[in-house]
Amino acid sequence: MNVPDELKYATSHEWIRQEEGQARVGITDHAQAELTDVVYVELPKVGDRVEAGQPVAVVESVKAASDIYAPVSGTILEVNTVLESEPALVNTDAFGEGWLFTLSVEDASELDHLKSAEEYREQIG
């Protein structure tokens, strides 16, 4: 399984990448493999304020629907609207073009509660 070292990971299988005062969020390669073929993504609304651990999006596959949780608290800044017409990008490029949303990070210390790549690898073992 691909687990990039530069990212942080939530126990619930979201990844987060810090980018100039904001953070990009998606689901991990492990999560998309477990879901199988993603057929629909329900994204949060730009401007919504979210709390760490709160469900903010839904990914539906041929197998199941799965809530996606905010790894940190903040405000949704952007959503990946390409996923509305190409939800399979979550499967084919989970850490790239298949990202879900960006958000402002209200409290950077919340990032310290997320897993490193090594800790996440141990979790999915």
C-alpha cells in the first residue's frame, strides 16, 4: 500500500497535507482499496466550519457508503468539483487528483494528534 511519508493520517483513513496556511484532505490508498470502485462523492460546502472528527463528506462505492471525517478543525476553503463527474479519481489517484477538499487549519496543534506514515502503516498492517 502506498503511504507517503510527508502526510499525516487520521485513524479513520483520511490523509492531510499542509500547504501554505491551509491543508488538503483526501482518503488513503488503503481506504479506496477497501471501498473498491467509487461511484459518487458528496463533498462539503465551501465556507462550512468543521470540527476535527466530524463527518464532512461521503464516498459511495459499488460496495458501501463511507463517511469522511475532518482530520482537524477549520473552514472548508475549496472542494474538488472534478470528482462530481469523475469520482473514480479517488481510486486511481488517492493522494493526487483524487483529493476531496482543502480547509484552513484553526489549531495547528491538532495535527500533532494525527498519525505519521509509519504509525499509519502499523495501523493498516
